[in-house]
Amino acid sequence: MAKSVFYSFHYDRDAWRVQQIIQMGALEGQPILNAQQWEEVKRKGDAPIEKWIADQMAYKSAVVVLIGAQTASRPWVRHEIAYAWDNHKPLADSA
């Protein structure tokens, strides 16, 4: 059975890497939004994004942060890491 995780990543640069990991079948993550769906969530503002993150992370056993060249500077990645830490979710990284 696949381990249920939340993927944290820089969407514009690293969505393809998440798709590769999902295809391996080793981890089961949240639904990855396509570009149009992500833009729709972003247009609604910060509170809906925070709610989406909380909802998606709620029943996940860990958070995997996919590290790319600009990941550390992404505000939502930083929020996801802090949220995971505050909610006692194990964190893992993958370069």
C-alpha cells in the first residue's frame, strides 16, 4: 500500500517532477491541480489557498518537499513546511 503524503513544490517549475513520482506508485499524494485549477484557487486569495492546503494535508502521514532551484523562495512552500511542522507532520525532501 502506498504511503499517503502531501507534495510541496514550486508549481510552475516542478509539477512535472511530481507527476514522475506519482507514476512510480510508491507514494499516494493529494490530487495535483492542473495549471487552470491552480490559477482558479490562487484567484480566490490567500485564505482559500490556506484552506486547500489544510484540507489536503489533513489526513496525510507526511509531507514531501520537492527541492528545486527556487523552491525555498516560494511563499506557499514555506507556508506548507511551517504548517506541516506546526501540525507534527514528518517532513522529507527530495532534490
